[in-house]
Amino acid sequence: MDLGLAGKVALVTGASRGMGRATALSFGREGASVSICARDAGRLAATADEIRRATGATVLATPADVAIPADIERLVDATLAAFGRIDALVCNAGGPPALRFDQAAEDDWARAMDLSLHSTRRLVRRVLPAMQRQRGGSVVAITSTTVIEPAPELPLSTVPRLGVAGMFKLLSREYAADGIRFNVVCPGGFRTDRSLELLSKQAAETGRPLEELLAESGRGIPLGRLGEPEEIADVIVFLCSPRASYVTGALLPVDGGVTLAL
């Protein structure tokens, strides 16, 4: 299926690894130009080279921390200067630490809100004028299944991302007349660099094989395995494409069937 993204411009944050990297690659394969950012300049440059080699896409790589407002300004300005437009924005950032409510200090909450909620709000606000001038665009936020089924041990992840989901539902109504769509994807368990790092550490500490731990992680998922980053990337890119032109305000779990909430 041709998604109609050839010649379009996609901005993907947190794109040096995991779901962000897979999403940027998927945009490149569809013929879009890609602007990517991450905090690690070396890893980001390597990812940009990989996307260029694999897809032939034009890639702009800008080291940036989306928790810092000035970095967001610089990132969006660089993207518009290079390409003149932004057709798709994918808001993605790493998760905060797993602390229970009574363990999280004020600074923990402030960092979590900046990382997940305020970074998304600032990105959207900065990109909106360009999309309004174009009379169209698509924004997707990567959150978590905890938005649908909150986990008591993950309040720093759940609360800011619930804010993102609520904000996107409001924005989907407010900017529909401008042709701008807002959707939220909620990933479950995925075989990302981060999950492999954590399981590798567990394997080293327990002496158990990594593949055994990976299989164990997938047993509670109805499809029987962790997802691959490419599987959520393709969903995100579809949502950003003209093929999903009637989809806005959606909250979509991509979790192998693990979420029970309707």
C-alpha cells in the first residue's frame, strides 16, 4: 500500500533508538524526508547515516533534549529552515524512573512532567503554526498502556501521559478545521534497546539466558511475545499518512492484546 508520504516531512523526537528510530526508518522507506533528534549526538548521527543508507531519504539530525524548551525551539527552527514544512510530528521521549507515589520526590515529578507532558505540549505549540499555514498535518504521541490501565508502580509514567492523552483529545477537536489530526498510541511490551539492556542486566545477575528471559516476558501477552519496534512504527506512520485521513482523537493500544480495558 502506498501511504502517500513521498515528498512529505516528518519530525520524530527520541529517534536514535527503539520505537523512535524504527519510526524514522519507516518514514524514510515511505519516501518522506526525516528530521530526528536525541540527546546522544554520536548515536543520533549513526542513526541518521543508517536511515540514509537504508532508505535514501534526506535526514536532518539535530542533537536536542526535548525536556529543554530552548532545544525544542532550535529543533523546530532547524527543521523548517531545512525543509520549509512539517507534515508529521511524532512526540516520543524516554520514560521516567519506576517509583511508587510515596517514593517520588518533587524533583522527580517535575522532571517527569517536563519529559512527557510539557515536552509534547511545547513541540505541538511550536509546530502548529506551520501546519496551519499548510492547512494540514498529523501529530502522534507515543505514550504507554498505563494510560488505559494505570499501574500503581508507575505514577511518574502514568500521570503525565494521561495529560498528553487528554490534551490530544481536546486538540483533535480544536484543530480539525485546519486539517490537523492528533492521535495517541499506547505501546505495551516491546523488544527495544532499553528492554534488552534491562533484561541483559538481569541475565548477568541471575545467570539465566537472555532468550529465556525474553520468552518469559512475552508469556503474559496474548500473542505470546514482545513486539518488535517496527510493528509500532508502521502503525504510527500509517496514522500520519493520508490513508488515515479520517482518524483523529484516537487512543490506540499496540500491545499484543494485553490490555483488557475497552
